[in-house]
Amino acid sequence: MNNFTVEAIELTRLYGGRAAVSDVSFNLAKGQVLGFLGPNGAGKSTTMKMLTGNLAPSLGSVKICGIDMMEDPKEAKKLIGYLPEMRPLYKEFTVDEYLTVAARLHNVDRKQIKKAVEIAKERCGLGHMSKRLIENLSNGYQQRVGIAQAIIHNPMVVILDEPTVGLDPVQIRDIRALIKEIGQEHSVIVSTHILPEVEMVCDHVQIIDQGKLVFNGDIDVLKRQRMGNKLLVGFNKMPELADVAKIKGVADVELAENNMMRIRIAEGAEPHEAIVKAAVKNGWGLYQIAPDQTSLEDVFIQLTYQDGAQEKAA
């Protein structure tokens, strides 16, 4: 018996012979927040629909806490809370009325419904909105109501599809904090195309492009990939590229923006101290030496471009 709350096994979904999602596999354990990242049209929402049982895979399977979604969908779905990109809100209801209906739909025991509603409101910061009509709430608070309905029955797995789209910066910050809090008690999958989102709230990342996974690893792996193997170095008196290239541990040198140098480090080398000593010896006036951090956008483009290049080569 494993401890996985979600097991996606070689998920594939075909539309007219074309694979919208192809051979996607991953596992998720309690207390993990998985960021499912990709551009629009990459296959994120299709994968979310298969995970929640709203769409049958053409091939592969989904297990929720060991329960096969195809063999026993009712039991598997009881363990999932889902917020699709289009929020399933009855806007003519008050917050309390809507969450009470949501609790009933999720088969919460009648004697526990009131308590479940109060807990969900408290966790989502909705206590002072109980009697407000949902249609009169701000976009951010409507999103909180959507998340509240997803956790009303205390599910093992919470799946949120594009949870911060259309929100302002303050609302985005609040929703991210809420997702991190939920992730302490549940397994959470956050589908998004917003690159910084994964660094803010997730501890595991998957990147999908053209229906295929192009990255699957811990957030620390992605951060290390951002750090790369280059240094950005600034000198008051710019040396010759050839002189810097001679320093032990330096693999390559090029001019960078703002009158700086970008130095590529040889594999396994640490030339930092040697660069400092050479700068002092030759009077180059070193004023900066720091990792040349690749942006998340660049990492994403590299990953998806490589995948696309392989497709063309094939």
C-alpha cells in the first residue's frame, strides 16, 4: 500500500486521432502542492478533467487514494475538491446558501453541514461575507467562494484550474497564501500558465507542452536550473576577453549588457576566487560577481523549444 493520493498513469486523450494529452504520468502525496504549468492549449485543462473524472482518458488510468477513477468513479470523486477555470457559482445565492448547497451535493452529513460551512468560510476568509449575494462580491472574493466549495467536504485532493486568472495583485497574493495554507492539510494540484505562480506556492512542478510533459521535478530542481552555470561580472576597467578566458575554471566569456561580462563556468569548477585575484592583480576594478540567473520565462522557453525541436527532427 503506497501513500499516494493521486496516481496518473500514462494518461492519453485523443481528439479525432490527435493527442491533446500524451502519456502523462505522475504521483502526488498528502501535503504536496503540485504546479501544473504550461502555455494556453498545452493540455492542462484536459488533464485536470481526466483527473477529476469529468473526461475519460483514451488510454491510461487515474487513481485517487488507490481507488480507480474508471472502476469506481463515485468513491474516487468523493475524495476530490475541484475548482474549474469557470467558477461553478450560483450568483443569486448568498455565500451561506451556496456553500450549504455545495455541502449537500458533496454528501456532507446533514448534522455536520453548518459546521462544514463555517470551517470553509473561516479558512477562506469569508466569515464577514455570509449574508452577501455572490453576484455583489468582488472577483477575488468570488474566487474564495469557489475554493470554499472545493474544500467544503474536507477532500484528500484539491484541484484548482487557473485559480488566479483575472485577479488583481492584492487578490492574487491572498489566493496564493490560501493555496499554501490548504496545501498543509491536503494534496493540491494548481494548473496555471503564470510562471511565478509555481515558485510562490508549489513544492513540485510539472511543465506540459503540446500534450507532453517536458519537465517533472521538485521546485528546487527548477530553481537550480535557473541558476545555471554562468556568472555576471562587472569591472570598472574592462579587461580583454582573452585574458579572462585564461583564468582556471572559465570555459567561455562574452560581453553582456550594461558593459558587463558573462562568464560560463567549466563543469565542476569554481573560478570565483581566481577571478577576484586576477582582477586585483591586474587592476580591473571588480565591482560585481554574481550568478547569472535565468528567468523562469527563459527556462520555460528552453524546455518547450527543445521539445518542439525534437518533434520537428522526428
